[in-house]
Amino acid sequence: MSTVDFSLKNKRVLVTGGSKGIGHAIAISFAEAGADIALAARGIESLEKTKKEIETIGRRCVAVSTDLASDQQIKQMHATVVGELGAIDILVNNAGIGYFVTLADLTHEQFDDVIRVNTWAALYLSQLCYPAMKEKGEGVIVNIASTGGLKPDIWVGSYSASKAALIMLTKQIACEWGNDGIRCVAICPGLVRTEMAADLVAHREKNGFQNLVNRVGEPNEIAGMALMLASSAGGFCQGGVYTIDGGSMVSAG
């Protein structure tokens, strides 16, 4: 009987938004599992800090300051990463932005910003990684979506719409590229303790949680699921959407 294998030994992984929060936890977890890591995010300081953490683990790391709203910067970042690490084996589309505003007040510019970073950038980067994955006959794309993409919530309509689109893109990529040996899956976290969600986390910790475990999620818990899905342990997972939300989607509250 074969054993469960969570190893990513010598895999080359690209994580967008990899310097903070969930992306940071995934990058560290994957490095500990044996992967070499490429990081793409805007903040140079946090990128370099995460890079040093990964190198301390003993893995190679490339950190590229990138505005994921720019196709040109995405393309250049991908070329830089491939030039230094080689073709990407595992892509984690984690970067995301949002505006705390009602749909009545949402502007075209704000909606375009959110869709461009949360949805289009993930697809475009997947397109860039696709040829090498196809040639090799294997590859994994992990999209970090959200429970917001599965149910509506007030004030975050554009974010929810972008994540719902990312969920469908996950299924579409699996459908179109599965025969090339490429797996694509989506993770839908609930409320997680990140810098982006800090105000909402503080509110919930003061006023109560809308889930069944009565606490906020932690970035390393999302990283654990990502590791399983990206490794051979998740080799039978294709086109799936996996919630990790403390039971918020089944809570009556």
C-alpha cells in the first residue's frame, strides 16, 4: 500500500501575494515541504523578509516586486522567475484586493481594479505557465478564492463577484487543460486573520463569529489545505472547490 506523500521536493512554486497573510503561510509551508519558491507582490520590504525566511529553511527563493494589475509586469515577473528557477510546476494565485463599499456606490474603476487583480491576473498568469506545464505533462494551479464567491455579503459585492468568477475559471481550466496533465483547484477560506481582514477580524472577535468553531481561521490552516491539494496527496483532486471556513457555510447564524 502506498503512503500519503505531501512532499514538494524540488518543485518550483510561484505564489502571488506571497509576502503576507495566507500567501506567506503557503510559501513557508511549501518551502518546508521541499519546494523552491518564487514570490510576487508589491511590497519590497515584506518580500525580502519572506525571501530570507525561505532561504533560512534551505530552499531557493526569487522575490519579484510586481503590480498584478499590470499585464506587462506580470509577464516580466514570470520571465524573471523562469529565468532564475526554471519552469513553474505549481502556481498559487493568491493575491487579492477589495473595496468596502455597497454596490450602489461602487465605481467602474473600483470594479475594474478588483476584477483585474483577483480574476484576470490569475487567468493571465495561468496562461503564461500553461505551455511549460503542458510540455511536461503535469502541473498544478491552486486558486485562492473565498466563501464570498459562494454567497453574497453586504459591502463586498465586487470582491465576491471576482471570487465567484475565479471559482468558475478554476472549473473551466480543469475542464480545458485536464487532458494535458494539469490540475486546477480552488480553496474558499472563510474569515482568516490577515492584514486585509484585520478590521473584520477585530469586529468578530468582539461581537461573535458566524461559524461553528467560534474563532477566526489562521493562515497556516489554509496553507495546510493548499499543501495537500498541490502535492501528490491531492492527485485525485481536479476542478474541485474546497471550503475551509469553520463551518460558516453550514451555520444557521
